[in-house]
Amino acid sequence: MWKKSSFMFTSKEHSKKGIMATILGVISLTSLVYIIYKSYANSGEIPLQYGAVAFLTMIFAFVGIVLGVLSKSERDKFYFFSYLGIVLNVLVLAALSVILYAGAYS
């Protein structure tokens, strides 16, 4: 039996906006995890700069979602990084929402 070659030639490529959305999501998620870890390690005593970093991660997450949605609307592209960027950035926004909710009602 001949083994069928499974090569598929295509002109599709990954969207640059989708890759940027994923990068912003990774940066936001790592920054948020670092802030949460340092806050836990210091028993909740954190400097104001961590709040500024959380605000920047929120801005990065919004920009990442917009870039992910824009890259999803492009034709003849692979959408893996688009979906991954959207998921990561929504995860960051959800975590920030939970933190803000817990801080407001605790």
C-alpha cells in the first residue's frame, strides 16, 4: 500500500492582528498573575503602582479584544491566534472584574 502524502498547499497565513491580540493577552495575563501573587505574598499590602499596572492590563485587554475581532473578520487567514487572543483577553477582563467586585463588596 502506498502511503498517501498529507501535504496541503495553501496561501493562507496567520493574521498579524491576531498575533498581536495574543501577545497582548499573554502580557496582560502574566502581569495580572504577577500582581495577584505579589499581593498575596504581601498580605494585601500593595503599592499604588500595582493598581496602575492593573489599569494598563485592562486597556491592553480591550485593545486585544478589538484586534482579535478585527483579525477574525479578515478573509483567507488562519484564525487560531484570533481566537486565542480573544479568549486570553476576555479571561483577563473577567479576572479584573472579579477582583474589582470583590474589592467593592468586601
